[in-house]
Amino acid sequence: MSAVPAASASKPSPARHEGPLDLRRLIEWLAADGVISPVEAKRTIARCAQAESRQAPLVRLANVAMTRESDGKPLDLEMLTQWLSGRAGLAYLRIDPLKVDVGKVADTMSAAYAERHKVLPVQVLPNEVVVATAEPFLTDWIAEVERQSRRAVRRVVANPTDIQRYTAEFFALAKSVRAAQKAGGNTGGASFEQLVELGKSTKQLDANDQSVVQVVDWLWQYAFDQRASDIHLEPRREQGVIRFRIDGILHPAYQMPMGVMNAMVSRIKLLGRMDVVEKRRPLDGRIKTRNMRGDEVEMRLSTLPTAFGEKMVMRIFDPDTAVKDLDALGFSQHDAHRWEQLVTRPNGIILVTGPTGSGKTTTLYSTLKRVATEEVNVSTVEDPIEMIEPSFNQTQVQPQLDFGFTEGLRALMRQDPDIIMVGEIRDLATAEMAVQAALTGHLVFSTLHTNDAPSAITRLMELGVPSYLINAVMLGVLAQRLVRTLCPNCKQPDDTVTREKLGAIVKPWQITGSVRAYKPVGCVDCRMTGYMGRMGLYELLSISEDFKSQVNKEPNLAGLRRQAVIDGMRPLRLAGALRVAEGVTTVEEVLSATPPLE
């Protein structure tokens, strides 16, 4: 975590003041520094004098909504905190909970001490402890903390609401983890490396232990707050590691004692109706919960036995991102119109391809939701069901009951469906059933793991589907990738990306139109990464009569690609380059996510 220098209107000189912050004094300082006008200062003093409040002076001033003299913008809490840090001659910090080692923080001081002095340790280094404060002119606590921690104290200024919130969160979490450890959480659980420790208690921590319940609740809430798409609980030899995937990148969130980690996994398995005792086989489950806003959030659970115990991954399907409108998925106008035409056809097969985590499920669900009207029966066979959607009839495959994709499809055919979605075509039997369904007048959607759209055709032939059947039923193939989008708050124009540079990436294609590229900078909103959110890049192959003539017993992939381009397909890399030209993403993102043009 790095503190940033304070930014203010007129770089105020550090104030000579001791004691707690006072509302009237803050307003006088703001007027003296030229942040607000004298008229605004008088008006604010008059407004605030009318009523008493127990709120922190900075919070009161932020609620009053004073306007900044330089540009007329309302002064919010962050702006005021930044200005105050400059006044006090200290660095400003916006607390990022992902970068705080909560265990060390709680060891530095007690919760009561932190609350009393309105301070919060945010970083513990070998020689110093970084402490966030909302009262920069109160220094009577420094000597005591330095003596107790045996480290020098470096103060930074953070806003009072953040300090209050994270003080409660961090210390509550540390307390729960300690309580869990005391309750028997030191036992490591099943590991391939059997370490025999003499004299240690063998008491296992219970999944229903109150402190474990609290830690699991904290974990979920924390993940929802941080916009995580996946939570990874990873067992290691000494400590378990919790990591969040945010915008496609994994961030370490917390280190947990192995005993507590095992109890957390057991707790989550219990809630997901999974077999708590079975630790030798991979298991799947699901949980439905609510976030702070009250929206329902679905989580798909998956466990995997590893050398040091069970690894668990929870995929979060946030309602805001799970099912989008087709317009919100990121289709270009050219592809959106062609995709719309494909999905309204009465029968045939439409495939969505791409690696794992490329957003295939989101695209399929969003498309199915569009076509699932009252007049049609939409049925799915999935492994596992990703998201529960009321407008579909969803079935989960169960291999232990000999109920796979093939059997599910066979059963669906007798259920009078109009539109069928098969989770994935993995083998010849499933592919043949999908072809049969399409031949008998159904529209079939499915996914396939290939690098681009034309290679889906050759992949089906490798599975053993004859070329004449592919020509008879195949309507189109959509290949997709996800790229991170630039943070709108801090992106800056990038003059190095010219039309010539983009043209070199997408040769033999040419970029027409204006190029307004931007580069990532990094701010507190995007966690200094420069990116916020992700969007899809698409490559849509619609099967024409000329394309069908190329699909024979031994098709040439290069020939298929050429024909697909003639029919209107734009390769993934070109779709990415157009997004760079629009200033939505960067060249680096596109190059790392898309296959090269051949």
C-alpha cells in the first residue's frame, strides 16, 4: 500500500495546531487556502452553528456540500481529506483493504485503543508501522505505539468514515480467527505430508463454530465489496491463502491458519449441501445469498484435493454482471445484427467457443433470455448449472447416476423443446445427439473449447461428426475473449498508439476512421491498476453456401478462415484493435487475449 502526496488547490503550508479538529477552524483554513470563497465560509459557519452534531467535523463539512471556488465542484469527503493531509504536512491514503495484513494490524494495538484515538494501523514493516489517522494534530498516542510495537510510527491521513469502518472490520476478523484457532484450529487436516507433532491437541475445529461462521460471512461480504468474480481458498504447508479474482487478475486477500481454513471449507461445503466428509474427490455445489444491497447473489462451488488439503473455488455470479442485455455484452454493430439474425432461426446448431473464463456462459444465458418468450420452451442440460434462471427449464448432469449430456439430450427430445442448450460438446455421442436434435427441428446452443471460430468446424470433425451433417445443421460459431477495460477516472490519451501501429498488429487488415487510444495510469478507484471491469471481443462466423462447399472430408483450416472473412467475419484481434482505437482498452490487453492473425 502506498500513500500518495496530498493534492490541494494552493499547496497550503503545514498548520501549527495541536488538539482535535474543530469545525470553525477547518472552515477558516479552507477560506485562507482559497479552497472556498469567504462568502461560502460565512454561509457554512452560519449553517453549522444552528445544530450540534456528534459527527466528525470533516464528515459534517462533506454533508454540507460546500462548493470549491476554483471550479464550483462540491467538496466531498475524499477531497477534504486530501486537503487536510496537505494542511497537516502528511501523506494522504485511501485505505485498500486488500493490501492490509489484518493479522499484523491487530497485533499492533487493541481495538479499543484504535477506536479511542481514531487511528488504524494499515501496514507493519520491519522498522516502522504506518498508521492512518483522521486527527492529524493529535499526537499523544505516538510514543506509546512506538514503545509497544518497537517500531517507528509513520502517520498518514485517511478519511474518518473509512477508518471507523475498517477498524470494526479488521479487528472483528482478527478476533474471529484467533477464537477459531483457540477452539482447535491448529490441526492441519489431511495432507500428503504427514507431520507428527507430539503433545499437540488433535481437537478439530467445528464448521458450525461461531467464529468460523463470522469469518465465512466476512469473506463473502468482502468479496462482494471488492467486485471479485472468484474466491480461491488455497491450502499451503504453513498457512492457507485466500485470493480474489478481480477483473481477471488474482489478488492476495488474506492468509489464514490451516486449521481455520479447513473449518471454513467445511462450513462452505455444509452450506452448499456438499458431502463434508468426502475430501478425496472433487465436488460441486452452489449457494445463494444476498449482498449488502439486498440483491440475490449465486455462487458456484468447486473443491479439488491437493497436497496440503482441499482447495476451494467459489465463482460469484453477481446479478449486475451475470445476465446482461445483448447490447451490454460488447458486440459491435456489425456483429450484433448478424448474431440477432442467427439466434432467431427456427432450427440448427449455434456454437460459442473460447477458453475457460472467457464469458461463454454469460453470452449464452443473455442470448437465451432474449429468445425465451412465453411461446417457446427453452430447456438446458448443464454440468453444473451455472446460474438458476426462472425462464428456462434447467437440468444438471449427474455422472454417478449415468446421466450425462447424451442421456440428458435424449430425455429432452421427448420434452417437446423449441430451444435446447447443451453445456458443452465433449465427445462424439453428445455431438451426434445435438445434430439429431437440430435435424428434427430444434435450435441448439452449445459451447466448445477451440481457439477461434473456424477451428470449431475441424474440432467437430475430429470428434467424428461427418462433414455432410455439419453442413446440414451448423448455423454459426461465435468465438470470444475477455479484455480488461480502462478505468474511466484516470485513463490518459496515448500518443504512441497510431493508426500505423494498430495496422501493423492486424495486417493484412486496415484500420479506418479516427484513432483515440488511451493508456492506463492508476488511481485509488481502480486499485492503481489502471483498469476497471471487462468486456467481450467477438468473432462471428455465419455459415454460408460458399463456406459449406469448403467443408469436405479433409477441410483446409486456412481456406475456411479465408472464406469466413469473405462472408463477413472479423477476427478477434481486429475486434480488439477497433476497441483500442475507441479508447476502451489497450494494445497489451488485446495482444495477450487474442490469437495472432494467420
